[in-house]
Amino acid sequence: MSNKQWCAGVALALVGAVSADAASYLVLGRAGGNAQTLQAQIESTPGGTLQRALPGLLTFAVQSDDATYPARLRALSGVQYVAPDRMFTLGEPRQVPLARDAAEAAAQMQQALAGGTPRALGSGAVDQSLLAGNPLYQMQWALRDVQAPGAWNRGYSGAGVRVAILDSGIDCGNAWLAPNIDFSAAASLVPGEGVCVQPGFYFNHGTHVAGIVAALPSAFGSVGIAPGATLIPVKVLSEFTGSGAFSWVLGGIVYASDEGADVINMSLGAYPMSTSDADTQAYLLAFGRAAAYARARGAAVIVAAGNDAAQLGAGGDVGVPASAPGMITISASGPAGWATGNPAYAWLDYLADYSDYGPPIANAGPGGTFWYAYVNPAQACSIAGITRSCYVFDSVISTIPGGWGWAAGTSMATPAAAAVAALAIQRGRMTTGANLSPQGLANFRKTQVDFVRNTLQTSSDDRGPRGRDPYFGYGRVNADNASNVFYHAPRVSPAPTPLTPPYAL
């Protein structure tokens, strides 16, 4: 694989059929219908082939080179929608690798491993003494923003909580991630591609996202917010093109739910789509069904809002799956000149300049911003002996194949929220004793999604206008509060906080 740095944020384009001579479609049955009966009807309808059956969602993916085939499917009594099986396509990120080239990356990796190979935490606490001299840890403003060390001080690391990363695969040999990966549950739904991405030094979206959740602490390297959590990589986007069919992602939600995921992270989505379009209604229904399927199995689905600086719900336009019912949708926040050391730029929670917003937003997470790049892109800053343009440090640093890199997007905010959810779940299980027996865990999982949603709502730091707002939702997630059994949300919201930096254009 070349050094081309695929993927990044979550501003996703829609593309059409999967090939020139065969189109793919999603077939959604009517509520209350029988999945087996519908599947039999589809299979007996001439002109197409069944590609993927998702009976738990009353949804099926089919393919045909016959233009009249969709009409025949729509005529079936049990069919509610037939819509093109569109493709999510990740765009190129605004991202910066830590190393200048592969040789420097190799040297950094050698330096990092000389300090000791990271080891799985198990049920142990985060050893923060490992981080004292870690230069990358000093750059992780997002950890301090969500107050992750507060959760770690109480002994919470996300241990025992399973977080599925539905993305473009993962660097399976990454020493900071591999001990936390459940390889027996990892899977790829991308035809012809394995879940493990090819070796090299380049940006890989899934690896960066996974590191935000659960990279292990060490003397050199980024650390995740929930470094004790178990990762389940589920590849639903190609590592080479960044593209993935809606049906692959729907299948990934079903798969992760069946594999016992507690949290499903989806740093992906498509925007804009008009609610007046029947296809949009089909997609919202399909992803709403997927969220309900996950909920019934105890898995909270946390999704990115999108990177279009657009208002979801305005003019009838929505994001998929950001606007689907049952999703926990995350916007992005971040600093604006943090590395300058200027006290006027110390605030960490401006709404990101690219972040989508609107009624679907449940919470915000630290995703990084580019505000300062508009003001002084040439100004250089140094942190822990590493010098870059000041605005680079306002992004989120995390793992990539062969090293580390900065990136910004709601793609980065979403795993921060997923990690906080993992810490909250561990706290909930331990304080209720649910972790002491299989039956206790099973009972806890019955209400786990409500627990996650309510905890994120009540423990977050109110940002923007008072109370719930369309920019930060209920607030920016807070790991310290979410892991504190004695924490109670303030009865009176604080004063409004700024949405944008004072120099915003």
C-alpha cells in the first residue's frame, strides 16, 4: 500500500451503484412482517440476487442489472421501501502525521518501544506514572478536557466493556492497540478485504478512532480515554477507498450487537439528504431499526454528526445515520490556539468550525478545530520538544499504522464519547454489583443503553446556550463526572459559554 493517507472526518459523499452493470438495493419490509416470508418472496422474484439478509432489521440487500427489478420488488405485499444501497465515502482529512516520513516514524517507534511494550490493563488501574514524561500525553488536551484522569484515579479504565469500532479496519499489529483487541470477534464486511489493514506508515481512519478509545498508556505514545476497554474492530469501509455500502454498515451493527458489544462507535455518515425523498425515509428507517436491534442487546450506538458545518433538520435535510432514531449523535468541540500558551486562548470547548449541529445532537466530544489556522497558519508552537504550526495542536493526536498523527473531525469526537460511555458502564456495573455474575451482567444490559444515554446527559459539562442546545446537545462529555457515583447534575445550568473564539470570522 502506498503512503496515501486515506479517510478522515465524517463529511461523507453519496455515490451510486456499486458497479456499471449491476445496481444494489436495500429492501425494507413493513413493520410486523415476517422476515422469512419476505426473504422467500425476494428470492423468488426474477431479475436479481440476494446479497445480504438482515432479518432482524426486516432488511435485505439485493443486486440486479435489470432496471425493472425494483418495481417488481415494490409490488410485493410485504415490502415498504426499495432504495439504492448507497455508499458512505470518507473524504480526505486535514491531518498531520507526527513523523515527517517513514524513516522518522520507525525511529519514533523504536524509541517508544524502548520504554517498554504496552501491556493490557486487565482489571488494573491506569498507571499514570508511565505518562509523566510522555511527550504525546502532554499534547492530549482532549484527555484533560473530558477529565479522564479523574476517572482513572477512581480505578476506572473501561475494563470489561466491549467497544466495537465500525470503520475502515485497524492496524492489528499496533502495540498500543493489539492487547485490547478481541481478535476472535473482529470481522470484515468489506468484500475482499480483511479487518487488519496493510502495514506501513500512513493515516488509517479506523486505527486513529480506536486509539482515541483505548490506546494503552506508555512512556511514549498517545493514550485512550478508556485504555482498559476491549476493542472489536468491524470493517465496514474499505481501507483503500474509504467507501462502504449502507448494507455493510447495517450488517456491522447487527454483527457487533450479536458479538456482545456494549458500545458501537460509528465515525461515519452521509449528508445532506432531503426528508422529502422516499429513499431518505428508507435509510432513516433502516438505521433506526439497527439502533433498536442493538438496544435490545444492550449496545449503545454512538455516531458522528458530520463535518459539513450544516444544520441537521434545516430545510428538510438530515444526516444518515446521524438523524436516525435511537442514535446517540455527537458534535465536535475543541480549542483555538491552545498551544500558543496565550491565556486568552485557553478555552477548550468552542464548537468546531466544521461540526454539523441541530436537534439530533445528544452531546459534544473533543474533536479538534481549525479556528486558529484561519488566523495565523504560519505561527509555530512547541510542546515537549515537538514543533508544528500552532493550529495543528488543536487537533486530536492518536494512533495510525506505523506511528501517530493528528486529525480533527466529528470522527474524533465520537470515540471520545464512546470511551466515556465505556467508563460509565464499568462504573455502573461495579457500583451495582452487576459485574459479579453472568446473570447480573445480563440484567444490567437490559437497560444499559438507557443508562448510557442518561449518564451522558446528566454528567456532561453544559456548553453553549444554557441547557440542551443544538450545538453541544446536553453538553460536552465528562469522564470524571460519568465515573463518579456521587455526581449529580447541577440544578441550575451555568452561564452560557462562547460558541466560537473571539477572532472567529
